[in-house]
Amino acid sequence: MKVLLDTHVWLWSLSEPGRLSKEAKRILASRRNAVHLSAVSAWEIAIKVAVGKLDLPEPPESYVPTRMARQGLVPLVVTHAHALAVAKLPLHHRDPFDRLLVAQSLVERLPLLTADPAFAPYGIEIIEAAA
């Protein structure tokens, strides 16, 4: 199975795994799954740390890659096709990180592992991540 992680789901998997559904834990635990973490998530984490909205035990430039490697996550780069696909999305909400994740989900045909109901109106495939 191939999936794309929402940023908060990845952070929960590291610091609050009890918030995850059994299905989310199963997907994350199986090395047979290709679990993708977008560069969008790294960008979101870096910004939130910089503005004081997120605390990490170490700087994001070391935290993100070491935890990704530990979990065997597949990095997903942001391409021009992803960025341009955002223009075709309806304005259900204006969060730029979420909108780019939606575009990546559509372009790459990856279901999104999330607990955020804001993604539902976009019609992408969602796997519920909340317990």
C-alpha cells in the first residue's frame, strides 16, 4: 500500500501514538507499505518551529530526516506539477500546506492518512488516522 502522511499524523506517530487509529498504526508499522512524507510537511514543521507554534527536541533540520529514516518513510518532493495543480483546487480552505498535500495526493494518486476533516470536500481518498 502507498500512502501520503498528513503532517500532524506523522508528528502524532512520533510523540502521541495513542491518538492514532489501529489502521494508521498498522500502516505505519508495516515496512511493506510505501509511506510518503512530503517536503510540504518539512516546510510546515520548519515554519511552525520558527514562529513558536511547535516545539521539537532538536532543530527541524536534524529532527525530520532522522525520524523519517528511523521509520523508513519515503520522501516526496514538491514538483511543478504539484504546485500548479493547486490552481485547480476549489477554495474549501486556504491553508497552503494542506492545499499542496491535496494536490500531491491527486497528482500522485496517493490516499492521504489524516485526521483532519478539512480534506473531505476535496474528494481525495482519505484514510482516517484518528483513534
